[in-house]
Amino acid sequence: MSEVEEGDVSPKESAQVRGAAAARGGENREAAAAEAVGEAGGEEAAAAEAVDEAGGEEAAAESELEKAQAEAAENYDRYLRAAAELVNFRKRTLKMRSETREETVRDLLLQVAPLLDNMRRALSQETEDAAAVKQGVELIVNQFQSILKGYGLEEIEARGEPFDPNLHEAMMEVADSEHPPGTVLEEMEKGYMLRDKVVLPARVVVSKAGEAQPQDGEGEEERDG
């Protein structure tokens, strides 16, 4: 057998080289597989994290919805209570007004009853004394006015006052040279105020500019003179 030349590789060494190469290839494949597994695990972890985040957002949304529904129910309950209280308040107010009106009318009738008795007594008197009759009527009128004042009803002063459309209602105008235009000359009907509020304006006769009309007979006397 001839000697192995320098640089030649024996079969045994060649097998060792191939084995080493195969081992390195296996290691590379295992490393690649491990890397692939790691990547897959990372993707699974990322997917799991995304699922957890989505679940947390869904839970937060459900919590907010439940909170909003609870607030809506509470607000609706408060609305029903407020509506019921308003209805009850209106009923109480109407009842109180009705009771107050009844008490006022009752009190007024109790005060007017003696006045009616005085009028009946005056009518039952048989007398020809006009002065006594007038005095009795004046007493009754004063008594009635006193009753009205007790309820805040006051007469509106009109005669001799400047015409005020807020207090007076002009029924006619009369030329008058003794008074400034717009002066109330006569009251046809009394006016009344209830606690500074006009309930019935006074119906009046008002003066206007111009010469006064002559009374009956005055013109004839002047012509005769």
C-alpha cells in the first residue's frame, strides 16, 4: 500500500468532518426552530395581551353603561317625585284659596248683616221728617264704608282732581271757564281701589276749554237788557 500523501484526508477524518458538519447543521436547525417557536410564542403573547385589553375595554364600557342606566333611573324617579309634588302643591293651593274665599265671604256677611238690619229698621219708620231720614241713611252709608275699608277697599277721590285715565273714566266733557281743562267736575259713579289697585274706575264729567253754556233764562235776560 502506498503512503498517504501529505494533505490528503483519510476516510476516518472525512467521516468526522461530515459528522461535525451534520452536527452544526442540526444545531442550526434547532436554533432556527427555537427562534420560530419563540416568535410564535411572542405572537401568542401579543394576541393574548390584545384580547386582555379588548376585554378590559369591554368591561369598562359595560360599567359606564350600567352607571348611565342607574343615573337615568334615578333622574326619572326624581322627575316622578317632583311631578307628584307639583300636583299636590296645586291641589293644596286651590284648597287654601277656596277656604280663604269662603272665610272672607263669611266674615263679610257677618258684618253686612247688622247693616241690613239697620236699613230694615229705617224703612219701617213712619216719619215725614226728611232730615231724620237723611241722617239715618248717612249713618248706614258710613257704616257700610267702614266695612269696606276693613277689607282694603277705598273710594277714589275724583271731584276737583285732574283727570287721570288710570283712575277715572270720562263719560262726557263739558265746557267750563272756571276750571282748567281736564278737571273732574262731577262724579257720576264712585270708583274704588283695593290695596292700591283699581278695581272700578270712577265715572266722571270732565271740563274742557271753551265758554260755558248759558243756563236756562240767562240768554233771554241778556237779550232783554
